[in-house]
Amino acid sequence: MKNVFNLPFYRLFKRANRRIFYLSMPAFLSTLAPINSHSQINAKTPIAQYWIDVATFNMMGMDEMPEMPAGMGGMFGGMMGNKSATGRDGRQAKGIGNFGMTKHMGIGRQLDVALFTQLRPNGTEAVHQVPPGAGVGAAPLRLTTPPREGLQGSNDEASYPERPRGRILFYWGCSAQVKAGQPRVLDMAKLSAQDYSGFMQGRSVRDRGARAEPGHAIWPNDRQNSRVVRDASIAGEHVVTGDGVPANMRFTLGAGQDFMPSLQVQSSGKLTDAIRVTWQQIPAARAYMLTAMSGSEGKTSGPELIIWSASEPPESGMGLMDYASNGNVDKWLGERVLLPATQSQCDIPAGIFAKSDGAMLQAIAYGNELNIVHPPRPANPNAAWNPEWSVRVRNKSFAMNSLGEDAQASQRGKSLPSAQRTPNQPPQEQEQQGVVPSVGGILKGIFGR
């Protein structure tokens, strides 16, 4: 197995993503709509609500999760920070198995489903009959409502009690040369609301999918925690039954809602030069987004974190590397934040990563979101409407890889085959042999750990 499971590096990479996302929060918080509470029964809210999140991950060229010890997948997800397992009550769900892996930088195909019914607001059990030969790990899927743990005593920002130091340099746009007015520079030691209010635009996607909220029955869980196979498919007829579930909850998913193909992303060019990123177009993709990150030691200002996004306006993209509704995708395409489905290459400006030993690239292909409500909303707005059930299906394909010829050569030279790696090898030694170790060191310098 490649050193993609370098946990110290991934923890730092995720912390950096969350920190940059946090810096742009004031720009979009006022635009977020209130979240409806399940405790209030609305006549227009379906009796049963069902969420299906579908994801395909390609990590460092791997399309399938290598064989791992039992329970390692869930532990890896926990190390990445399982937000989908923490409800809005601040409590963590227990006994969830690998649930929530569609939200992480995993490998292979992942599936999360969640059910809420107003008739059993404290939770229920349900059975989801999947199409024959689906290969999603179980047939049928048996959903359970996990118990809740105590209130969580910390949040993302609580892990940064010390004031960050160093600088963030932000570049954006597909261009072989750095455009005028770039980079924007943020000195972490002098950080204030005025400093970052215009640093990066703060678009974000709100989680509207499968979560382990109070009263939600979920799959996978501790009872069924099998892996999704590489050629899995959810296209076909689905039937959901259970206590509090309407008897007619039956729906069909087409190819547009199936697992998307793996997003194959390559880059060419040295880090000192312009880097061309190319990818194979995915027929079901509505749009694409690319971001890259690396670090270097500044001569006078301390560590420097360099980030880049493919957006035409100054949008970091850190809050966009997840599912997005069709409406948001179309809006951001119009604003030239996302890349159109017809595009298959993008240039990263020359020299922005020149001082780095390596850089990491993230890419996402947005799939189509499907919303089904039964019975459908009447054409006559004055007609009575009491929906019985609804289904929301979201899909995406995500890739993460080293950037540029230099980084790829470094990865090949420093990665050890699994047969040559000591099982109890200390994390520090793994980090020295892992992917782009310099980034981890820079992030430590900027964020203090």
C-alpha cells in the first residue's frame, strides 16, 4: 500500500482546509438559510425523508481501497474528522461503522444513506431493498438509529488556541502566467476582520445530505459495515420499508444518479514552471473545480502557505470541494467560479510553487442532484398537497494527487511498497517517507501543530 495513509500529513492538510474555510466565513454566513428543525411537523414536509449520498474517490492514483485491518477504515475516517456523525444537537452518534465516508478524502466508492420519519421522531429501523447485484456491501441495507454520545467539548477552531504565524499567498485562475493583482497576501500574525474580509470570496455548500442527526436511521452502521465494490451500481428500482415509513416508498434511479467514474487527474511540468493539469471528462459531470496547496519557508516572514484555485474570480474553493445542488452549480458556472463540463485542462501559473518541495492537488466533478417527492407538488398552487415521502440523491467524484513532475518523482522515490514497510513503524518515520512531507512541516509552522 502506498503511503497515502500518512495520517499526520492528512490531519494537517484537513486542518489547513478548515482554517482557510474559516477565514472566509464572514463573507457568506449572512447568506445561509435557516435549517429546518425536525421537531416541527410542517404540512408541506414529507412524512419520511430519505437521503442518499454517492461518492467516488481517487487518491494518489488509487481507485480502490487496499486491504486494511478490520476497523481501520472507520478509524481513518475518524482521523479525518467525521462531521456527518455529529448532529446539530452537538452530540456524536455511536455505532456508525464507516458511515460518513462520503464526506472524507477516502478511496474507492462510498455510499451513505439516512432516513427520518415524522411518525418516529426518536428513530426507527428500516430495510432498503437495492437493485439486484448492486454490490454496495449488503442486500438489503438494514438501517438503524444509533445512540448519541455526550456533548462534544471542542470544535475545529478550538484546536488553534495559539495565534497562527506566517503568511498565506493566494492565487487563482487558469493561466500559465500570474495575473495582475496576484497574489493576495495575508499575514497571519496581523490577522483581523478587515484583513480577511476581502481576501477570498466565501462561497460554500451547506450539508443537505445523509447525516447521523438525532432520530435518523443510517447505513452503514455497526451491524452492516461492508465495503462497496469497485463496480458497484445503484441504478434501478429501490424499495424502503420500516416502522413509520409510508407503504408506497418505491423509486427508480437512473444512470445519472449512479456512482460516477473515477476522476483521473494528471499534471505535467516542474513546480518552477507553469503546470498543466488535465483530466478525463466524465459524461455525468455538471462542472469541475480544482484547488492546490503547498508550503515553503519564507526568508523573512516565516512559513508560507500557498493556495491556488481554478476559479476566475478570487474564490479559494475550499468550501466548494463537496456536493453542491444543481442550482448552485449552475449559478457558480455563470459566475465562472467552476469549470464547465466541456473543459478538460487548466494551467497553474508558473512559479507559484517554485519554493516548495511538493504540492497537493484536489479536484472534484459535480454530479447531478435528484429530488423526488411523492406525490408530486400539484400544478395548481392552491390545491392541497400533503407529501408522503421524499428522496434526495447526490453524487460526486473526487481526486487528490501530487502536483507536477517534481512532486510525483519525489513520491515515487520516497514511497515504500507495503511489503517493505514495518507494521509498527512510528508515524514520524512514515511522515518522512510520505507524500509531500514539506507541506506538513509548513502547516505545522503556520498553525502551530
